[in-house]
Amino acid sequence: MRYTIPMMNCAIAVSFIVICVHLRESNEVEELRRLPPLGRSMRQEFFMKDDYIFLNHGSYGTYPRDVQKGLREYQERAERDPDLWFRKDLKPEHTKVREMLAEVINADAEDLVLVPNTTGGMNAIFRSLVFAAGERILHFNTVYGSMGSIIQYLVDYSNGAISKLVFNVTYPISNDVFLQQFETFLNETEDPEQPIRIALIDHITSVPGVVIPIERIIPLLKLRNITVVIDGAHAIGQVPIDVKALDPDYYITNCHKWLYAARGSAVLYVAKKHQPFVHPGFINAGYSQPAKLQDEFYWTGTMDFSPYMSIPAALQFRRDAGGEEMIMQYNHNLAYFGGKVLASAFKTEVLQYKNQIGSMVDVRLPVDNPDNPKLTNGWWVNEQLTKHPETFSPAYKHNGRWWVRVSAQIYNDLSDFEVCAKHFLAICNELNGSQNTTTDNDDNPNTESNVNSFAHVTLFKDN
Ligand SMILES: Cc1ncc(COP(=O)(O)O)c(C=O)c1O
């Protein structure tokens, strides 16, 4: 087998640039700071070191220089006069941030609270619940590790009273087939003796990085009287969110990932009917029975609140950069085409259907023996951080094969995906014990025709 990297196809690059220019022109720009166009030149607005290609925004996020400025302003303000800050100024600033986020996700500000991260918010939701004997908690096999642990903890400490139910999804799969399978699963597992009390559903799963059609899943669950918690850790800034239209019971999303706020900032929505029963993970002086959402979640102990206060700067940067729609479309298109670049270099396939791609794409790695015992998630981390440190993307096993999740962001362009392709080809070639070289010649006629064909697709519609 011979692995090659195709030349970046001009047609892809040109269509991509045309789309970006179109998006920028169609945006009304008023009183905005002039930023470089999206792509490589946007790197100067961020902190990444020059010799590093950052293609893993999905894991921890990173913020632009403007956001650091905003963050530090609030930190300095707090230190200049701590009493003034904590006793008087913090609360109105905190309220302002909730109001801004309410606009972004179309929710009422009084139904939103700020929490440091999704893990904290999810603990608050699940550990506030009082379960009846026999009740079950539903989640997918693709649940994020810490969220799965919260559910396992509840089951373990329930003295056998409650249990969990796992829906297994195997990718690649279209949304229609996935939804049919899920509905069948709900029907087949229905048991009045063991009702499903609550379901934890990701808006965008972590690995693989798939956008889940929650607007179609939520009604299926509500119809069966199942409380719906949406883990939107990856969602804000990556896909539009309309809480009022979705109408979940709980929704939580990290502002420190795709929104560009500082780490330690997330927003939790709690539907009004649940608010009297939800307490934060850290019980504090605001505790009352029934609970008052805003009183309890506002002060969860002394801490640095400035990550929350970095959210306005992040939102301003996004307006300056071209706005929500333009950022999301750029990242989506880059992930889509970047996935094609990787799949054609690896001679493998992309995991997602186009309507399952937000700003992340998952591609199968060219591993000859996926069951090689030395292969673990940690092995891939170590291999990249030590021997191949030019870039990094998380690799993981799904459905018996190894995949990599790559994030697209406004400071990336398609050439970064070519670096990623070379990086993984080098690792896989070493792993496979092959002498295959990477070349700029694409000698695969099928790949060539694929590349040409997607230069002509309608870019803003799902195929
Ligand atoms: C789907 C999902 N849920 C939850 C989390 C946890 O987020 P945090 O570490 O901010 O609590 C992550 C983190 O990547 C995630 O991908």
C-alpha cells in the first residue's frame, strides 16, 4: 500500500476563498475593530507559537488576545478595590453577562446561571435529583467520560434502586437511520416498572465530533415523559442554539471552548419548572428550600469571576471577526473540506455525513492492524507530543477502527490539514512498519475525481 498526499486542489481552495469573501461582504460591519480575514492571518490575533499548527480547538479551546485584555481588566478591577468589586460591582456585571448569553442562545436571562464548566453544571443537575426506586437514566455510548461517571456514581450509591440504560450508536450512520434506531430502542426498552426518568443527550459529541439532531430527539423523549438534559459543552460558538425552540429541561454549554471566552466559563439553562429543585454542586449561603436558582448559583464560594467577565470581550471579538454566522460557516466549510483532504491523503473515509459536521471532522486513520495491543488513546497522545510535536489531534477507537478528530477554526486554513495529513501518515507509516513516502502527487484516480466533484457542490446545503 502506498500513502500519498494529493496536491491541494485549486478548485477547493478557490471555492473556499470565494465563500469567505462572500460571507464577509454580506455582513453589515459597523463600529467594528478591523481584523485580518479569517484564515492563516487570523493567527496573529491568537497566542499559538509560530511553529505549531493548532487543530485541536475542541479539547480546551483558546482565546484571542482581545479576550485576554478583557479578562485582565476585570482581574485588575477586582484587585484595585476588592470590596467594591465583590460587594457592589460584581452582581450587575454578572447579570449583564447572563443577559448577553440569553440573547445568543435565545433564552430568558433569569433561567440562566453561570458555572465554571459543564462538569460542574452537570453535577448540579444530576445530584439535585431525588430518584424513585426502579427509575433509569439513559445515555448514549458516546457520552463524555466525566458525564458517564456522574451517572455511574448515582447508580453506584443508590443501593440498587436505580440503573442506567445505554443506547449504542455506531458511526458512520445517517441521521435518519440513527433516529429510526433510537425510536425503536425507546419502544423496545419501555417498561412501566422501570421508567426512564432522565436522558443525557449531547448536542455535539466529543469523540467522534458529531452534531446530534437534538431538535428531533427532544420531542421523542418528551413524548415519553423523560426529562431531557442536553450536554452542549461543544455547542455555543460552533452551532446556533435556540433554547426556546428546542425546549429541553436543562441545557449546558461551555463558553471556554468555541465561543473564545477564558477557561472556567459555562452557562446552564434550567427550565422554570425545575428551578425550585436544583442546587449547585457547592451548597452555599444562598441555599433555600425550595431553591431560588439565581440566589444559589450566584455565589458558590470566593473565586476569580473574571473568566465569566471575559464573555463580553469574546462576543465583541466574534462581531469584529465577521459575526456568528460567518465564523460558523467558515469553520464548517473548513472542517468539511479539511476532512476530504485528510481522507484522500489517508485513502480512508470521513466519519460524518455533511449535516453532522459542525467545526470538527473525524477521519479514519490508515492503521493496518487496529487491534495492535500497543495502540491506546495514550499511545497516540505520547507519539504526537514527543516524536511529532508539529500538531496534535485526538485519536480514538470506534467500531473497531482508529479515527482522528480534527478541529477547524478561524485561524486555520486547508494547508493546516495538509500538515495534519503528513503528521499522521508519518506516525501510521512507522506504526505499520512500511516504507511508504508522502508525495505531492495524487496518483489515485478515484481521489482525483472526488476532489473535483466537491469543488462544485452547493456549499451551504447538506448533500
Ligand atoms: C461532550 C462534552 N461534555 C462535557 C465536557 C466537559 O467539559 P468541561 O471539562 O468544561 O467540564 C466535554 C469536554 O470536552 C465534552 O466534550
